Amino acid sequence: MKEGILDVLLYLFEHYFVVSDEPSLDLAAPVQDEPLMEELQREGFSPVEIRNAFDWLDSLARQRPATRPTNHRGPTRVFHASELDKLDVEARGFLLYLEQQGVLGADQRELVLDRALALDLENVGLDDLKWVVLMVLFNQPGSEAAYAWMETQMYLDEPEPVH
């Protein structure tokens, strides 16, 4: 049995969102697909985790901006104790790096934090955070360049600088 919301999300992302230029699922719309749920169960995911993943995606869709995100630097983000407990140092550093480089705007950073904290993980590490960032950018209109850059970062040990 596969465990966790992130496992379900990664399966959906890899099989439905990025397999072609025309994703077969729309991240901007609520996920309510019985055949998809049955397929996920056949792949070994529990109904509870599937439902939680669908809820996670629905929440992401509800937070999708109507306009292009701005990449203006906002104030310095101070993490709450509960965020410090859940996000490891590398993940927090990478999030700050993405914002400083203009890959994420302040609103997008907050959305990434919201979605990362909504995962059923005790500790969100760098690799987990990268996947959340990728899914959030995929869902943001006007973030195609940031998404493409982030996609390349998924396969590197150290991020490349943004020029």
C-alpha cells in the first residue's frame, strides 16, 4: 500500500498533469472523478489518502489567482514556530532563495507554504517542497518560465542561479 497525500499528488502530477501539453486534469477545477479514484486504488493508494489528495488539489484550485502573479519582493517572511517545526532548514532556505531570485512572489510563497503544511508529513524536506513548488507554479497563470526553471531544478543536487 502506498502512503501519503504527497505520493498520490506525485502520481497524478506525473501521469496526468505533465504528460503532454494538454493536461488531462485541470488543476483549476475541483477533482471529482470516480474512474480516477478507482485507478488510484488499483495503483495501491488508500481511499482516505486519495480523498485527502483531491481535497489538497481542490484547495490549490480555490487559491488560484485570477490574474498573473507578481514577482515583487515582499517583506521578509518570519516563520511561525509550527512552520519551523514542519519545514526543515534546507526547505526554508530554498523557499527564501526562490523568492530572492524572483521565481516566487510573496503571494506564491504563501501558497507554497500553505500547500506544504497541508501535506500529511511530519517534516517537509527539500525534495518534498520542490514538488509542492512545481505543482503551485503549474497552477499559476503566467508562471511558465518559473515552472520550466523549477522543473530543471528537480533533477539537480544544487540549484542553478536564475539570470
